Amino acid sequence: MLVGDLKVAARPIRSFVRREGRMTDAQKNALERLWSTYGIEAKSDLVGKSLPQKNSRVTLEIGFGDGEVLLALAKKNPEGGFIGIDSHRPGAGRLLLRLEREAVRNVRLGIGDAAELVPTINPGSLSQILVFFPDPWPKKRHHKRRLITPDFLGVLGEKLQLNGCLYIATDWQEYAEQIVHAVDATPVLCNQAGHLAFSERPDWRPLTKYEQRGLQLGHQVFDISAKKI
């Protein structure tokens, strides 16, 4: 865009607003002390050298929060590799402390905007992508901030291996309907439940504190499962 005689790059629309909250001393210390072990610095190294061994099955979770899902799956599948992306530093600090305390070595973390980090991943390098309860941005004027769009689904599909799977869950019905329509419009993805259908909740997907609170409030959870074709 032009401002006077200067050409200024348009600011990207982010799918999040940074709400850091208060970081404890322990969380700050964890980020400083453990980042060299678990953190991913180079955008070009999200998969590959970032994991301790060559893993044929690499799972990416976008928006890991406090890391409940990522930690549970990594412990249950020690032979796999797990990468988490989130913009929330306190949550990353909490997860780092648990990774150290529970001696989990097959997890790596990236802090930042998934819309910027995911495109740097090598095509076909992921076996699974998990996006559980992304911010629904319920106000219509904020829908442009939603992470799951047809364009971003195309990017996610590119990063999956053939027959790799994308799993999404949300408790916002209108957003869920938007997502299944977007999946249907993405040529490299196939809705495993059928045309514009929702899936059953996978048995392996842990219930998070956020989801449990929503269920107690009577929220319906919508699961979407797509495969790379």
C-alpha cells in the first residue's frame, strides 16, 4: 500500500491477539534454560534436525496451549516426533517445565504465528496435524482473523504426507460449518466422515481443561477429520 510517496507493506491479519498474562519466574527460567533443548529457532528447521532422531511419523499441533494434548500424545507414542506451535509464552514455559520433569524428549516447540511458521515446513513432512479449539473469533467483523481458511487448509494439506491426517475440533458451530465447507473445497483433502459431515471424537484425543469446561456448560463439540489425497 502507498502512504504519501512511501511504499509500506500491509500488516498481516493475525489469528490471535497476544495476551501474555503474567509469566512466573519459573516459566521465564524454563524458557531461558530449556529453549536450547526443546525450542526451535530457525523457521526452516521446524521438522528435520529439530527432532532428536529421524521420525517417520511427525505430528504438528497448532495452538498447544498448556501442552496437555501434546504431552499426553508424546508420552503415549515415544517413537513418534511431536512439534507444537503457539504464540503464548507462559503456556510454553509451563510445558517446558513438564517436559523436563517427565523426561520427554520427542517434543519440540515453536513460539509464533502459525500462519507464518507453517509455510516454512517442508512439503510432505508431517503425518498428522492437530488444531484443537482454535479461537473462533465469534464477532462477524473479526471472522477475517480465523486461522482455518481455505487458503490455510491448502497450506496444511501441502505439508502432510500422502494419507496423512488433519484433525480439527471446535465448540463453535458456525465456525465448524465454515471449516467443513472449506475442507470440501480443498482439492488435496478428503473429509473422512463424508461430504460436509462431522466425525466422531477420536478415542486417542485427550480431553483438555478447556473442552471439559465447555462440555459442563452444555457446549457441543464438533470434530473434523480430513485425509491428504
